[in-house]
Amino acid sequence: MGIAEPRPSAGIPPAAVLLGGATALVFGAAAGYGSPVFLLPAGIIAGVAVLAAAFVFPFAAFLVLAGASFLLPIFVLFPGSKGTNPFDILMPPMLVATLLGTARAVAAAEARSATGQRADILSAARGLGRSTTLYYALAALSLVSMLIDGRIGTAGASVLGLVRTWQGLLLFPLGLWWLRDERRIRQAMGAVVAAGACFALVNTIAILVAHLKRAGLAWYLNQPEWPIDGANDGATGLLIIIAVLMVRQATRHRRINLLMLAVAVIMIVLTQSRSGLLALLTFTLLSLPRARWSWVIGGALAIAAALPLVPHLYWERLAKTVVLQRGSFEAYTSLIRVLHWEAAWSVFLAHPLLGVGFLGFGSVSSQYNSLRLIMGPAESYYLEIAAGMGLIGLAALAVVFVRLFRVGAVVARSTPQGTLGNTFARYHAPLITGLLVANITGENFLGMVTLAELSLWTALLIRAGSESASPVATAPAA
């Protein structure tokens, strides 16, 4: 028998040509006319394409979400809505692909067969996961009190807040399933650093062109009159980027890491976030004993060189805050924050055991302040939880924080010095402490993006620690 000749190609199917042509016409009309008649079909086509891509390439979608945690593009579909972001679009198909694929099964098999120090790290990770699940289960259960009191609208808003929270927290299990080796771990770290570069670029353009006053994390793509928001979340996100850069530099020396460190510090200054500045100072002071003297001296020189570049408005804002200058916006925000704290504390004293429901402080705040103001969040994460979930919620939250620190301690003692996992562990406690300090006067842990950032960092810590640890337990010293 002779070798069969290849069949001639039939060319591109006519249906594909028609579909491609129609798609091109829709996008062309949408770009040319901007009419809802064309924008809606174009948006639907683009959405379907993105969903399909996330389903086919779930790890690529994970990297996109890792970056979006530090610079969140938002498209406002309807006036007054909070808008749609990459988590809304990419998370569902990525979850489906992950649960139907092998990533989760491979991770579970590895966890079952792990021994020695790897088993210790994975055990600490499971403890953190269980305590976090319990805490947010209690948060969901606390909404029953709102329904009993007839605060239906508040309960609905709290449910939306919990959904956003869970969207961010999902990066933790997804990271444990997908970050299977050092190559993927470093790819995720690269996505974080790339997002930091995009943060700097987008905010610099907004400052120069749109006269933006404060750099921020939320990037509204179709709101030119207010393109950037989320200054406080942006500052804490930049702190996590700094920690990732320090891990990269400690394990692989690159000049680009040092350049990006300087850029991240400048961006924190441009957010003008007072809580972010406190978090940065806390992280720096706790990291100094672990840093090389050359790094300390170099960092001090870089900060000294950058001081002349700091806008005058930033120093003015700090000065007005310190002296509480009468009539200034800074004095107003400081005093109103104290009023929020007093009201939240009063709510806690009135409902000490169970609180008034997760994110429920604002709905009852007018009854607990002398001005009868209807307030927003409590301006302190801990007082917000005290008012919303009472002593039970605070106790569950304390367990989460203890186990969060414990994960870093277990990774530190289970990995050799100089390895990627050990280096992550070296900066874990300073970073978490800095974030805890920021939440004294802020509510970063109530937002999706900060929890996504923290979840990603913790997943990187655990996976890097597992890769660096020995599968055989080390005999205890005599």
C-alpha cells in the first residue's frame, strides 16, 4: 500500500467567516458610534470570549486576578452601581475549571501523602482555613439579627459585602491548588510586581493629566471625571508589593527590584494615606533586624533623595492632622473618626455578646451618637467587628490572627535559611503586623481587594514553604 496523500484543506468554514465578520462589524460600530445598541452586543461577545478563555486557561486567569488585586479595573455598567471587575468575570469559570480539572485533586493527594516538615506546614494551613471559614460563617449567621429587627436593606448590603469578601478569600485555596512549583510561584510574584508597575503608571498619568490628588487602587475605566479611588487600600496593597519585592531581591538580586521598591514607597506617599504610612513604618521597623546593613543604608539614602519629590500637600496634610488645625478637612476627618469610634463602642457595650450583625453598625449608628448622625463604617476594623459581631466575633477573629502568625512561624522553622519559603516567612510577621496597625484606623480587611492580597500572600508563603521544606522530619535536638 502506498502512503496516503494528505487531503486538501477545505479552508475556513463559511460559518466562521460570517461569524468573524459580524463580530468585527459589531465592535467597529460600537467603537465608532458608542451607542448602547452596539455597545451591549459588543460587551456580550467580549464577555463570552473572556469567560471561555478563563475556563480554558485557568492558571492564566489566576495570574490576572493576582494582578487585579493590586490595581482593580472597574467598569460601571449603570449609573449609581459599584461596577464590574475582573473577579466578577473570571472567578466563576476559573472555579469551574479548577473543580472539574486535576489541580485540586493533585493538591489533595499531595496533602494526604505529605510527611515531616511539609506535613507540618500543610497542617498549619488547614488550621488557618478552618478558623477563617468559622469566622465568616459566624458573620453570615449574625445577619439573622438584622432580619429579626426588620433591617432588611442592611442585611442585603451585608450579604453583598460577604460575597465580595469571599471573592477575595478564594485566592487562598486557588493559590494552594495552582501554585504547584517554584516556577508558578515566581510567576505569581511577577504578576504582583507587574501590577505594581501598572499602579504607578496609571496613577502617574492620572496625577499629571486629570490632576488626581491621591493615588489609589480602584481604576474606573469609564469614569473620566473620577478615574481613581481607594487610596487607603492602595497603600496597604503597595506594602504587600514591597514585601514581595524584598523576597525577590533576597533570593535573586536584580536592580529592577530595587527600582520598584523605590517606586512603591513613592506611590504610598502619593496615596496620602495616614494609615498606610503607619503600616509602612511598622513593617520597616520590624524588618530592619532581618535586613542587611547595605539595604538599610541604601534605603535610607533612597528615602532622603525622594523627600524633595514629596508633594507639599502631603506634608501639609500631615501637619494639619497632627495639630488638628481648625477648619481644615484633616481636622474634620480626625474628629469625625473619633465620633465613629465612640458610637461603635457604645453599640458594642449595648450588644456585647452577638453585636448587631456583620456590617450592621451604620444602620443603628444614629441611636448611639449625640448628633444623631447616620454613619458609615466604624473607621476601625476592630470596632466594626465588635459592634457587628460582639465578643463571639472578636474571639473568632483573634483565632484567625493567631493562626495566621502561626503559619509563618511553622514555615520559618521548617525551611532552611536562604530558601524561598524561609524568606517569605522572614517578612510574614512584619507584614501582618503592619496590616493590623493600618486597620486600627481603617477597614481594609472589610474590602475584597485587601483580603485577596492577603490570601495571595499567604498562599505564596505556604506553597513556597512546602517546596522548600524537607519531606522528612528533622530529629529534635537533644
